[in-house]
Amino acid sequence: MKKNIIICLLILAPLFARNIFFTRSGKVSFFSSTPIEDIKAENDQVTCILDLDRGEVSFRIPILGFSFRNGLMQEHFNENYMESDLYPNASFKGKINDWYEIDLTDKAQSVVLEGTMTIHGVSKFISEKGNISIENGNVSGDANFQIKVADYDIKIPKILRENIAKVVDVNIQLVLKKK
């Protein structure tokens, strides 16, 4: 019996000792600019998990969490474009390239994240630059990149195509705490 307990502890110990950082209050915003109209939305409900031992990252963004200055824009975004009842979340699962060569400090370091981004039910491999640092025991990360609306099968009605940019600027800011 004691032998079985010891074997179980040896198998399970690495799972409990992992260096996991986490947040449920990350921020993501996007900006769409056309000559006719600028559209901006923000969401502070991003969940992100970072395995500091392996450089693995995953995050989830609830689509209904985006808020717009115009309620009608928000309604159209959720019902007509993102179909948030069918696709309630966007997500990313991947890793930070060359993770084992990075020495985290309080100075932001440029990194490349690679993995699968899923938006509107469509998954695509992406490779984007970001920054990462650690200060006061918290890991901070940010990234700015662009998303092509058509890549994720988001349909824009013909009458509104001139109002919505084909490429949307995305900004992500995260502060993760030890789990």
C-alpha cells in the first residue's frame, strides 16, 4: 500500500510543481478604420494561461465581452458578424519560440508566439511578435498584430463593406499571476 502511494506521488508531483501563471482579466482591443467610419471595441475578460517551464500559452476571449461606444455596433458585431451565439469565444493555443533561450527580467523582451488562432469557428496557424517581462512576481505580456476578417470567414453585408476594414488592428495586454 505504501509503495502504491509513493509511486502515485512521484507520478503526480510534476503536475503540482509546474510554474503556471494565469489571468482572467487580460485586455484585448481592436480597431477598424475606413474613410467612412472607425470602429473600436475593448474586452477586459481575456483568460490566459502561461506555462513558464515550457513557454506554452493559451488564451480565450469571450466575444460577448467586447464593448463598443455605440450599442447598435455591438449588437451587429455579435449577431451579424461574429455570430457569438454559435461561436462564443476566440482562442489561441501555442508556444513562445526559443523559450529556453529567454531570461525573463523586468525589461520587456521581444518574442514570437506561434500557434493556432480560432475565431468565428475557423482555426489558422499564426506567428506574431509580442513582448514579455516579469516584475514583482507577475508576468506581463503584450502584442499588436493584424487580423484579416476574410481569413476567419466573417461575412460583411455588401451594403456595409465600405464601413468595415478588411484588416483589423488587434492589441493584447496581459498581467499574469502565479497560480
